[in-house]
Amino acid sequence: MSDVDTGGQAYPGNHSYVDGYPSEWEGLTMRDRAAIEALPNSLERSVEIEKRYEGGDENDLRIAKRAAYLAYLAADALITRKRETDPKPRAYDAAADRPF
């Protein structure tokens, strides 16, 4: 088990059964979803780095590896920042939490 903060499930719900059988896969995490969103920009930057500094072309496998690394780096930064800035849950207060 990894100690990387995944941010929890991106699409929470009951994903415990697939075609009537228990599923090992719990779905995308928030980290995966954030990396997917960051991937186009990471890929563009990786192609630029490869062409300018490495002398390669855009079909090089190093570009895909660098782009994935940058995308997950951005996702980790996003989750860390979110954890720091999200309001902390508070205990239920019957007097303060009345609907009227």
C-alpha cells in the first residue's frame, strides 16, 4: 500500500460489484482525476522540453514519461493545497444548525 494522499474517490458510490461479482477496483481517485486534467498541459511542456533541450522528437517515450510525472506532480500539489485550505469539519450543534 502506498502512503501517497490520493484525495479519496473521484466518483464515490457503490462500485463493489461488477457484473454481479465483487470488484477489486474502486474507481478513479481524486489524484488520478487531477492528473488527467493536468496531462494536456504537461504533454505540451514535455514536447517543448524534449525538442529544445534534449534534441529528440515528439514520438519519444521520454516525453510520455515526463508528461505523466509532471501531471501527477501537479495533482499531488493540488491535493496538498486542498487539504491545507479546506475548512475543517465541525461537530453538529443542534442550536446552531436549525433549518429555521
